[in-house]
Amino acid sequence: MVAAQLARLGIASIVVEGGGRAGLGTAFSTREPAHLLNVPAGNMSAWPDAPQDFADGEGGHARQFAERRRFGRYLRSILDRAIESGRTELVEDRAVGASLDGGSWTVELEKGGTLMADALVLAIGNQPPAPLPFASSAGHRMIDNPWGERARAAIEDAAGHELDVLIIGTGLTMVDVVLSLDSAGHKGRILALSRRGLVPKSHESYEPVPAEMDELPGGNVRQLLDWLRQRSHAGGWRAAIDALRPHSHALWQSLDLKQKRQFLRHARPWWDVHRHRIAPEVAQRLFELIGEGRLEVIAGRIAGAESDRDWLEVTFRKRGEREERKTTRRFGYAFNCTGPLHEIGRTRDPLLRKLLDNGLAVSDELGMGLAVDERSRAEGDGRLWALGALTKGRYWEMIAVPDIRDQAAQVAADIATELGK
């Protein structure tokens, strides 16, 4: 979207994407019809100035939760038009390093060669989850990246041989893996486990109850929680949560570092399952799988894992049970669905690693992503911008399309100003 916005402004850009998913990214490159958007089509336009662009075309009815692959086709068509304009070039390679010389960037490519640029934008999206502590002992039956090719092969194998599956994490990624297994015809049992056993809530219709920023208790997590409880009693929790939506950036920035850490430590899991809801059709299918005994969701912790050629043996303890009451079960595969990497210092992305190590970018105060200013410009001496999940430390709510489309437009406009275009 940054490239498309720059093309609109008459500025040439190069998009570097080495995963074969240019214009699609991870979420929208799915092949599964069962993977639906978590937001109605009417809120999914890629253009801030054309809010119905997706719904009027690829997306169907504005209130429909369209297939994610359809949204991927929509995004790819936008990239294709930018390329056809002659202002956008696609390089199918991976950026593995970048250096700054006299205000210009030199970007190193994995296949060899370099690119020169006056400005650099990091739009890499979510990073794969960090390996779990017991991953090395779990062997090849442990799938660390639930979005990769190994995960697809494991799902097909589990379905073909009716293998039981363990999913570690019970959030949105767990939902995707369960739906993929179900679509593949999997008949084995699925155990989804996380420390709290919380599952994303479903969307339902409600009467909106907007709130103004001056009504909200900024600067204090506990007071904000009290406000949410009171408003929920009056109009339902969905209306209360969504009333905060227009003010999420300001509310986050009103918290000091101690309050932000308190939120992340204590409130984040509950916020995530209430804020990032799933389509009603998806929630219904999960309910059916649980009722059929094919899916079980529990709160607990894994104590250890051992594998051989055919099985992965996992020992876990349910929440609230005594230490000695552990359960051991065998699984065909385990999927790490603990969510994307939230510690930038542990990144395995070579470009990010070099930028951080060379001081060309710095982490935010929480260590979640990069430190950026109000223009999403990364701290440092170069013309470097970051988008999306990399900027959560400043904005918190910066992973949904309505947020990112505004950010992409603002970054493109700021680049134009910086370059004097």
C-alpha cells in the first residue's frame, strides 16, 4: 500500500519480497476458503479515501466476512496496477542488509547484488514466533512456524493418517490451524493449550455507543478497565470495546512505561480475545468441533516433550492442578501458535538484525518493535520508516487494515515531503 500510495504521488519505488507472496503477505496468501476475514468487508478497503473499495468489488456485501484469499487478490490487484503505472518495480528477492552512505541507502539482496534508494520503508509484517523452550527435544514433529510450507505438509499428513495434534496457543493462529485441519479432512483429536485457555470471541451485532476522548480515563490501566466494565453493563462489552477504537493510539500513548508494562503483563490476553474477534461462522465451527469431541481447549503449561520417528510425547499440567498431577499424551504433530514474535531483540530477520546491530534503528522502550516518531519514522540518521507490527510500541493498535491503510498513506505523504516531491 505504501508503494501504491507513492505511485499515486508520482514517486518511484521498489518492492522487495522474497517469499513469493508480494501483495498478499502471510495472512492473505492462505489457500483455505475457511479462512475468513476478522473484519466485515465494509471496513477493509485499502484506501482511506475510498472506504467501500473492497466491499464494492472483490469483497461482496459490506457486512460479510469475506474469504481472506479474496482480500489477497484485491491487494495484489492494487500492486499490479502500481506496477503497470511504471512507478513501482517488484524484485522477487530477500533484503538481508542495508547500509547508509551520504544519506542514501544501499540494500543487500540474498541472491546477490544491491539496490540504491533515497528512502527505506520496513513493511515486513509479523515475524514468526520464537521457538519454544522444548522445541529441540521435540524434533521434526514440532512445527515452529505455523504459516510455512512445513506446516502445510504436516496438516496434510495429520489429516491423511488421522493423527492427534497439539496446538500450543489458543488465539487467532490456533483458529487458523484448526480450520486448516478441518478443511483437510482431519478426523483425529486436536488439543489446544495455553496458559489461560482463552479463545477469541465472536462478532455479533450490537448498537454502537460512541465515546469522546475526554470521557475516557487516560493514563491508568485500572481506571480504564473500570470504565470498560461500567460501559459494558450499559451497552454490552462489544460496544464498550469498540468505543475505544478511534482513541486507541491516544490512550496507549497516555500510559507511562510502568502502566504499559502492567497492561501487557496482566490485561493483554483478555484485551486480545475481546478486541480481535472472529467471524460468527468461524466461531460456530469451533463450537461444533468442541461438541463433537474433536477439539479440546484447556489452560495449562507444558512440562516437557520427547519425540521419536512416529510420535511426539508431551507432558503438561492443567491450570489449577497440583504439580504431581501431570498428563502425558502422544501427538502426531505440535504447532507453535503462541503468536508472532513480540521481542525485536530476538529477531531472526537478517535485515532487521543488521539495522539494530549497526545502530541504524533502535528498539522501542518496550522492546516490541522499532522506536518511531509521530510520522512512523524510525529513530536514527537515515530516511527510514516502519509500518504495522514493527510500530506497536508507539501505537499498540497497528495490525488491522483500517489502521495500516492510514499509516501507509501518511508514510507515503511524509516521504514525498522529505524528498521534496
